[in-house]
Amino acid sequence: MRIVPLDLGTRLVPYQEAWDLQREIHAQVVAGEAEDTLLLVEHEPVYTAGKRTAAWDRPVDGTPVIDVDRGGRITWHGPGQLVGYPIVRLAEPVDVVRYVRHLEQAVMDVCTSFGIETIRVEDRSGVWLPATEKRRERKICAIGVRVAKGVTMHGFALNCTPDLGWFDRIVPCGISDADVTSLAAELGRDVPLAEAVEPTVRFLEAALADVRWAQAPTGASSNLPTKEPV
């Protein structure tokens, strides 16, 4: 799988730019002209709304929201958050739920590598920390995907060291009875994105090996450079 950190560590990428690139690579993978690809991005601040977003999920102050074609509801992307877009051909028969579970497991393994134990929550995608006597369940990673012609788009957003105040303007993922957290909030220290990239790539490659199409092309031509993780 080709790993492309999209100017990671050098600039914040506008959401529309990354979305356009996703669609371009998706078309190449569908056509067999590019190998499976993982885009890693740190976005400019933006709210994106999946297909199930309700009106009351949106910012109450009228902050602009980009409507996208993934599953799920509204979330935020921005500085301090590692966003991954796996664009991979799934093995047949295509099982989207199984794919999402593998994404979750990869991120759970990343959190474990930081000493943070996480859980899945029934009927709620993403990666969570369990409730305690003083704290509600809290999401550390949002996941929303789309699969078209057997190839995935969109992906996951792991909170490393973001300003969690951005989530106060919305009902994150349409869930009002839980909170949002980050690696930094749980560890009590800054967690630069660069610190999370290596374990994310490592665990994601391992997790997706079970759900990717075994005969997917490798080394296919593309005008995108392949980069080493930062």
C-alpha cells in the first residue's frame, strides 16, 4: 500500500483539496491504474457533514459546513488531528462493516501503543474511552467511510493535540450523551502528529491486510509521489 503524507508537517490542507485528490485516486484504483493508497492529512479547520447529519447537529452560530458523501453525521477536522483516507479495493464479497471494524482495531492498537486503553461502543462507530465515575464515554477517533465500486474513500480522524473547543459548536457525530477527547488530553502532554504517524501506518497496514483485495495492483503508475511517513 502506497503511503502519501500530504504535506504533513508543512501545511494545513484545505478539505476540498484533499477530497478532490481522494476522488482522483479512487478513480485510478477502480481502473487498476494506481495501487491502494493511504493519504495522511492535517486539515485547515472545517466541519464536514455525512449523509445522516440532522439540522440540529450543525453549528448553532451558522459556521459553514461542507456536506460530503460519506456515512455518519457531522464532525470537525483541523490542526492537531491526524486524518487518514485509505483508498483501497476491498476483497469480495465486499463487507463494509468488517472494513470499519478493522479501521477501528488499527486505531485502538495505536492508542494502546500510547498506553491508552480504548473500547468499541455498540451501534456507534469510532474508537472510544470507557466511562468512569467522573467522566462519560468519550470518542478519541471518528470514522466515516464510503465504498463505491468496491473501493473505499474517506476514513478516520484521530485526535492527537487538537483544540477540543471546536467540538462544542456541534453535536459531534450526532451523539449528545458522550464527549470528545484526544491523546493529549488523556496523557496530559502534547502529542505531535509526527509521533502518531508511524504506529498509525504500521497498525493500519496490518489491519487492512485482511480486508484488501489480494490481487490489487502494486507499483501502478500515478502522478502522485510516494513519500516516507514524517
